Amino acid sequence: MARKKIILFGGTFDPIHLGHTKVAAATVKYIEAERMIFIPAKRSPLKGYMPSASDIDRLKMINFAISNQDIFEVSDWELNMPAPSYTLNTVMHFQAELGSDIILYWLVGADSINDLIYWHGITELIDECNIAMMYRADFDKPDFTKFEQLWGKERIEKLQRNIIPTPLINISSTEVRERLNSGQDVSQMLDYEVLSYIQEHNLYGYKPNLLDQ
């Protein structure tokens, strides 16, 4: 019997946008995973600041964004832990919770490749799960070989096996926040219910007098 595959997708999701959900769906299909769990971070260890939206607001927006996808779910585990959120701790928690018969993946973007050396317990993390690195169409495929002396040949081969091609979607949470703050249209970047929630709660400096004209 084949082991089930589950993908963990961590991030600040500040806010979650259509780029997140579209690459998530593409990754699930590529890996043939049973499900994907979105895990909003309380604060990334590599960021010296807290997310703009509150924990509860980001959690609610993720729930809205994934509500029509049965294969997606969200966990508040990192939000209930002290900041910052260390990926290794999260992976070990879910591995223990889900059991050893599960093949666990941790999804990251290709722009994180040079930051991996700063991740807490990175070699143990590579051993504990499958770090699945997304790269977008028309961009160079990530190359881990420069880390071989640090992490060893077997770990590099494991990382290279889990490189995931995803659609080219030029959306970032930073751009969404900036557009909201300046009164620009973001309707093509966000799920309708996520945008409605942002408008209702005036998140990210949303200016209703500009967007509603």
C-alpha cells in the first residue's frame, strides 16, 4: 500500500492571495498529495517584524481563500506557539501527529534558496521531511549543488528530487498591501471573500473612498 503524501505550506500569508492558492493546487497535483495544510506563522525567524494583520485575521482570510477546496486545510499550530516560528519544530510536530506512514513535504518558494543556510536546524529538517521548492515557469531551476560541502551529497540529491514547477503568477503579499494602502484595485489578486473581509475590517490601510468609486 502506497504511503500517503501530505504537504505543509508555511508562510505569513499577509494576506493570502490567488498566487498562493494556485501554486498550492499545482503542487498538490504534481506531487499527487492527499492534502495540503496551510500553516500561518506567528513571525518568520528571518523577518525582524510582525505581520501587518493579526493572527486571527490572517487565519480567517486563509479559511475564506481555501473554503472551496476540500484538499486544503489550515492549522493554527504555529500561531499558538511562541514567536518566531521554526519550521523544524513544526515539521516534527506534524510528523508525530500524522504518523510515520505519512510522507511529509514542506513547500517553499525558489526565492528562499539562499536563505536556507540560515534556517534553524536545516540539515535535520532536510532529513526529517521533503523540502519541496517551487520554481516558476520562465525562471531558472533551483540548483542546490553549491551547498554540497555543507549538507552532503545525499541531502543535495534529495533536495534536487523535490523541485516543483509551478505556474508563473506575479503576485506578492507586499504588492497587495501596497495597492490596498494606495487605493488601487486588487480584485484580480485576492479571493472575493478575502477582499471583502479586508474591506470590512479596514486592513492594510484600505481606503474605501478610493476603491469604491
